[in-house]
Amino acid sequence: MTDTMHIWVGYWKTVAVCEGCQGYGRQVRDFPIVDYDHGGYIGTRLADCPDCEGKGYRALTEEEELACG
């Protein structure tokens, strides 16, 4: 079962909570840090979720729409 929420976009719309960021819109992501003396390393920082583009929700699929009624 997909978690859903209601948002206002001129009318109330039912959407699914993003599974990638759990609805926060941001994730901890790995980024390369260039260091020519020591070969570089991997750092982490908050970034927009690539699954929902930072919105925290996504559109429902047809099956989810039918299940929500």
C-alpha cells in the first residue's frame, strides 16, 4: 500500500508520498570531492530528491488511483 497525501493545486489532489525521500523532498547524496594531491574522496550533502524533483510527492499510478477510489 502506497502512502498518500492531499495537496492544494487550485483543487485538492491526492498524490503518493515519494518513496525515495519519504516526503521530505531532499536526500543525503554522495558527491565527488576533487583533490589532486590525495586522489579525491567522496563527500555527502543534502540535495533534491531525483525521484520527485524535490517536491516530496509523485503522481499516482492508475492502479493506485483505482485503489484510492
